[in-house]
Amino acid sequence: MGKHVFCTDLCHERGEPLAGTGDAPKRVLMLAWPRGKWRVPRWESVDMSTELSEALHEAAHAKLHVALVDKVEAEGKLPTLHALPENVYADFSDEAELIAAIRDYIGGKVFAGAPDTRPTIICCTDSRRDACCARHGFSTYKALVKIADPAEFNIVQATHIGGCRFAASLVVMPQRQRYGRMTAEHAEGFLDAIGRNEVYLPTYKGRSDEPEPAQVAELAALKWASENGFGTSAVSLGGDIPEDAHEGDLLTLEAELAGARLSIRMHAQDFMVQGNCGVVAEGGGEMTLRWCVDEVIAQPKAAAH
């Protein structure tokens, strides 16, 4: 049997950028389920009834992100069901009531429950889905749990959330922030930033629902601002983003932020993308166009009139 080749290692070797892959789910339904019983697909996990499996499958088809979640023993019991971005949770002792709550949420009605004012940090540790999520995700998850104040952060380990080649992969809700290439060494800085309601720039992927070039340009501007003493103020972007692009195409977007005006120059480049270790093992993958920053240039700021 050949040596396992990790998709994260290949992604890193190819130099594929993290920035621009920041799309996070709009609605997340988290169901407490022991990690040892997770399976792929998640609605066929161990000890899951046919009725519950069908409800979770329906939720996934309704474009909800369904996550099975667990916590290390020291953190205590998880609520049965947790809806995000509403940040409402509830326990259900009766499975029929749980299934009804799931189906209500599919239809847009949030089940009755208690509010959770903490940000929820979802860390993928799904070894059943990808070896890299186990290899990187669990150590990152444990590092976060070790130093986090549970009164301030709700941290869960979860089934697949995407972005395996950028593991460890995390999503912060309800802010809809997506992070990748997280390691245990990032834990303290990451929690500090989230606690201040800021993005953590070293592993931030970009703003959800924005096209990739806009994500890349905004993140480049934020990093420039942080490195040059401007803080992480809001960025306003200008310039036309092409609907179609090809390798070698150049693009410049303008960024305005408090006290500075920037030009972000980037180029389009094809990368071989193998999204998870399974694709690597099968010899699959496809060339995917990505946008890469070449230069961030500070422009003289126009005088106010």
C-alpha cells in the first residue's frame, strides 16, 4: 500500500492562495451527535433513525448546511439542536419533536429555544470525510478549546464544512467568516480577534457572497492597513470585475479605507485543484482559475473639499 498523499500538502506545494475562498453558509443547523458515530453521508450516521435521516437529507437539499457536532468531554453537554445565524438552541427528548423542529426550520420557522449570544466557532474534524481534516482539524480544535473561555465562545468540532485542501477549516457564525490553514499556533490570536469582533487576517479567506477578486482585494487592503498602522477599518472597493477571465489576465481594483487609498494589482493563474485526499488518491482534480495579488500600491489621498 502506497504512502498517503495529503491534499493540504499538495495545495501548499502548488502555492494556491487561501484568499478568495471565503464563501460561508447562510444557514446552519447543528445536531449534537457523537464524533465516533459520524459517517459519510452524515445522515447515515450510526444510531440515526430512518425518520431523522430523511429530515436531515431534506434539510441538506433545501440548501441548509447540516452539521453533526460534538465537544470534548470537559466542555459539557451540547444542546440537541442549534440554528445559525439565529443562534437559538434547544433540547429535545422526543425524536418526533426534534424532526418537527428540523422541518419547521427548513420552512423558515425557527423552533422555540434559548438564545446564545456567543459566536459559534465550527471546526471541521471529520476524519470520515478527509484525512487532512483529522490531521489538522483536531489539533486546532483542541488548542482553541484549551485556551478559550467557554462563557465567551461556543466551540464545536463538526462534520465536513468544505475546503479540505485548506485544513484546518473553520467557520465563525453568525458572522459568516470562513478560515483556513488554521493551526494550534493561531489559536490565541484568532480568539483575540473574534473576541473583538474583528477578522483574523492570517487565516481569513475573504468576505462571503463577494466575487473572488473582490475578496482578494479587500483582504490585501486589510493586511496592508494592519501592517501600516491603519487598523482594520472598513474597505470600499472600486473597479470593474470581469465576468470571464483567463490565465495571465491582469486586474487592478482600487480600495478606499480610513486614511488611505490603495491600488491592488493581481493576476489570474490556473492551479491544479484536488479538493480532498480522496480525489488525490483517485488521480482526479481539475485546473481552476484563481486570482493572486502582485502588488499593493498606496496612492496619494485626495484632499477633502
